[in-house]
Amino acid sequence: MVVSTLNAKYIHTCLALRYLKAYSEPDFHVEMAEYTIKDPAINIVSDLYMKRPDVLGFSCYIWNIEETIKVIEMVKKISPETAIVLGGPEVSYDVPHWLDRIPDADFIIVNEGEISFKHFLAEHSGEKRYEKVAGLAWRKNGKPTINPPREKLDLKTVATPYRFEEDLDQLSKRVTYFETSRGCPYSCAFCLSSIEVGVRYFDIQKVKDDLIFLMDNGAKTIKFVDRTFNIKRDYAFEMFQFLIDNRRPGVVFQFEITADIMRPEVIAFLNEHAPAGLFRFEIGVQSTNDHVNELVQRRQNFEKLTRTVMTVKEGGKIAQHLDLIAGLPDEDYQSFRKTFNDVFAFGVEEVQLGFLKMLRGTGLRLTADRHDYVYMNHSPYEILGNNVLSFDDIIKIKRVEDVLEKYWNDHRMDATLNYLIYHVFHSPFDFFQEFGDYWESKGWSRIGHQLEDLFARLKEFLTQRGTHNEIIEALMKYDYFSRKKHRPHRSWWEETLSKSDLEHYHRWLKHHPERLSDAFKSYSLSEKDLMKHTVLDLLPFDLNHYLTTGEVKKDQVLSLVYYHPKTHEPEHYSISLNQIQLEERSALS
């Protein structure tokens, strides 16, 4: 039999398939097949057909269900004898709906699937007593039949899903999803995890052994999918200590944490002992409006959350990714604007702006009428409006999301954006909203963008609103030059130095490299090298002082960016023009 899924991208791995395979073998041979939602359906069908499965299982999620249905329909036409089994969170709720909507699906396994899938395989290959398989939904005499649910799996009995031979050569190229627990202690009405009561843990020694195995076999990014990794403080602390002690070069661990329950002593430990870049935290803030949080049964102490986020940020060791949800009950446009600005004030590496999805099985979907929710009938069930947030508002916020992803989260111009949102615009949200509106008005959301385009378009936007100036231009050039590996050709910016000025300063720098630094002097660059590997620019302020203090100190400064021909890393140097002129006058006297 074959178990399959369509991932968002190839770099992601589907943990569900590996659990099913690990639990079913060696009694049943299970082959895994992974594709992406970008793969043509006919190509997927062709590949699956050539495997000649007697049972074909699909792991279904909101992001792949529509594409999966197309594949199922074609498979059933060309191979009607193949039994098709569905599982996963998207089909575990409203099961009669799915049996009706996907007539080509023969069975659905509801919720946790390891035991039920293996039991199903035993019955399907034997006496076909499907009514005996707990957690199985199927059709009996043409009518939907849902067997009673199965008791929760004892996680300490589960075979490891991380050691399949076919995965090893891809470990360094893909994100490895890893589980140390299942369940969530919270009851947020918009989240499927709230439906499962209680938290269960895998055997901690098995967890550690599997992590060592993955690292030793090349895994570079390990993402823990526990809904709240730090809910059990002693367990989380032990795992953090273990990962610090047993880390391998280049490995990054990602966790979903609840920030307001993070103990100060745990953060202090991480700030002191965790190497920079080893850990990455994903924190679901969703809203900073207490009333909104109460409506969705979300407990959150924003003061404690702030303490955690800022203490982690001050430590400088751990990157943070904070999530927001637009469209929660009673969160109107102005309330969401405040939520966005509250979170942006933290200055974290990433702010993820998502839109509420009315997921099947969640409390919010069941009570949608209370807030006049309108939402998509098909996945991803995203809202189209409610009694306080119109579709016009949603369109506006989507424009914010568009430029937020392109500019802030991709870190294409950090220095420029920090200056704009704190020195030019009234608030971060106002910058992204106004820029997003302009972006849409120009039709840029419908075309592709090179790095140069993004700088040119920001400059155009700022120029048309009368905001662009020489300070912003200098910061944009700093950001642009910092992202290049080789000396860039003139692009979107205006030159500040004439050809004769460039020749003059190249000669001066050749004879006085120590004025920039001893490190720059050690390169012993000729005028030809300077022309080939450096960019000179005249700045109206001391850039280094601004980057260090955030203060704009007016001064005419010669900026030099050197692109090392071996390391291909840009190195920034600067010197005051007054100093150059004083030395030149001194040399003439």
C-alpha cells in the first residue's frame, strides 16, 4: 500500500506518513509518496499509478485538500479497484460531508491514525470486518457509517518515524518535523488543537536518541510541532539543556512556545548558555485586545508575554517569530491596527500576519452566527467579513500583509524600514498600510520582483508622497549594498560622486588606507582593486553612529563598501570628509 500527501513545498516533510509507516511495518509494507501542491495533478496520478497500490492513503490538510480531491478522482477512474483511505485534520470533522463530497474515497480514518490504519489494513486484507475498526468511517449500504472513536494512543509505544533509509539523503535539504508531545492545554476557539483535551508525551529517552540520530545524519533544521513546547517547565528545560549540550554545527531548532508562561530563570539560562542562532521561537500573540481574547477563550497575560519577548530579544541569542490573526471576534480595523503596532514595538525578526480561518470542528465555526461571520465554503475557510470587520477592511489588511512579507520578514532593508516606521510614519501599521495601498494601485501585486525592483518601488512611493530624502536614500543604499556579494552596477540610486571625485578619492585611499582601519590597510588595494571591488558614496550623516545609537548626526562622510573577492562578504568603512580635507591641507602646507 502507498500513503501519500501533497506538501506546501518540497522542503517540508509530512510526519503523519512516517508514523503510519513506522506503526504498520513490518506486518504491512507501506511506501511513502510526497508531492507538492504545485505539481501537476496528472503527474502525481501517473506516479501513483505506476506504484500499483492496493490501498492508497492520503493525508489531508486545508492547504492540500482541493488538489488531493482532483488526484483521487483521476486515480479512481483509472484504478477503480484501489481502496482509497483519507486521514488528517481536514477530514476528521464533518465526516459525513466528506464521504458525500468525495464519493471516490472509500474510507476515512478519524483523528489519530496509527492504530486505526494498521487495524484497517488487517481487516482489508482479511475478513473486511470494517465495523470492528475503531475510528473508521465508511459507507455501509451506501450510507455513511462512523465507528466509535479509538482510545488515545500510548505515545511511549510508538516506533520512531525518523529513521527510514529513504529519508537520510534528504535530511540536510528539508525541514524535519519533530514531535515530543501531542495535545494542547488551552481551548482557543479558533484552533483545532483545543479539541483534544490534555497533553501526552513521548518517552524522553527515545526523543533524545532520535534527535542525536537526526543530527548525526545531517538534519539542519528541526521544527518541533508541539503545540506548546514549554507547557511543562521541567521537561522543556531538560530538552533545552540537552540540545545545547549535544548540538551539531549548523543545526537550528524551532519551537512554538507560549511566552507568558515562560519562567524568567529559563530565559536567563538560555540567554547565558544557548549559542546564538541555535534556537528560534514562534509565539502566537494573535491579538493584544483582552476582550477579543476572552471571546475566543484565549488566556494571555500580555505583560508577562512582553517581559519574555523583550528579555529574549535583549539576550540576542534567539530569533523570534510572532503571529497575529486578523478577523477575530470584535477585533475591528482600528483594534487590529493597535494589535499590530503593539507587537511591532517589540522589534522582533518576523511578524506573521494571518487571517482567521473557520476550521471545521472549532468552536468559532460552530458559533459563527453570533458575529455574523461570512467565510469561504471551501478550504482554507478564510473569513470574508463579520459584524465589525468588512471585506473592504480585509482587503486593506491584506495589502499590509503583502508588503510586510516582502520587506520586513525577508529582511531586505532593515535599516531603512526601522528609520521609516519610527522617524517618518506615524506608526509601523501606517507605513505598511500606505505603502501597501500604493503597491496595489500600481499593479505590483500581480508581477514578480527582483531585489532592485523592491528598492526602486519603495523609492518611488516615498518620492511621490514627498518623503524621500538624502538620509533615506543613504540607508537604502546601505541595505542594498549589504545584500550583494559583488560590487553592484549603478541601479536605482543617484550617484553622489562624479568621475573625477571617484578618481581623487581612490588615489587618496590607496595612499592612506589606515585612515579607514588597520584591517582595510592589510588588503593593500591598488587603485585598480579599489575601482573593481569597492563602492564609494558621499553621505550626509555619520552612518556608523546612526546604526549604533539610532541618532542622526549630520556630517559629510565618505562611505566605502569593499566586496572581498574571496569571502564575497561586504565590509563597510567610513571617514569624515573634514578629516580627509584637513589631511590634504596639512600635506600641502
